[in-house]
Amino acid sequence: MSEKIKEKLNFQKILQNPVIFIKWLLISVFMGIFAGAAGVLFYYAIHFANDFRYEHPWLIYLLPAGGLVIAFLYHICKMDNDKGTDAVISAARGEKNLSVLVAPLIFIASTITHLLGGSAGKEGAALQIGGS
């Protein structure tokens, strides 16, 4: 049987049981709203941290202390060997589970880094927050 026919049969099977379809639709909408809200909150936190740092350039001198705080947070969360974005991809493939602590930890660590003038991208952190 060809792939197109199989896909069509699977779609027809979904439509035959609307309760399952509606259940997954609602779960998807809820997760989209939740992940979107987290992304917006992350954007505003990074934006605030950057603006605050520009107004207070002396914060750059606290960058080593910020690094120690971030390392300490990773250590107490038992994520010393975090694989970053690769862990999110592995979790999406079903190979590994992702810790619940990833999102808040990345959020806090990225905000501290930007607040103190560290060099960190926003995209990878946003992917990890959304993925976790």
C-alpha cells in the first residue's frame, strides 16, 4: 500500500473518532498558548535585562559572579552536564526525557547573562524553553 493511501486512511480514522481529535486539538492549543506565553515572557525579561545593563554599565564587573551563580544553579539542579539544544532534540525524538527544570533554569541563566553583559544567544535558549 502506498504512503499516500496510508496517510489518507489514518486521517479518516481520526475523523471517525472526533473525541480523540478534539482532545488532542485542545492539548495542542493549550501547549501552544503556554509555550507562546513563556516565549513572550522570556523576550521581555531579556529586553529588560539588556536595557538595564545599558543604563548601568558597571554591571559588567559582576559577570564573573553571575557565572558562579549560574554554575551553582546548574549544580543544585543536577544538570552539570546539560547537553543544551541537543537534549531537546533527543527528547523530541523520544530517545530521552527532558527535566522539568530545564525551562526555568535556562530562563534564569540567560537573563542573568544578559543582565551582566555576557555573550549569549537568545534563539537557543528560546528553543530549550519552548521544547521543555
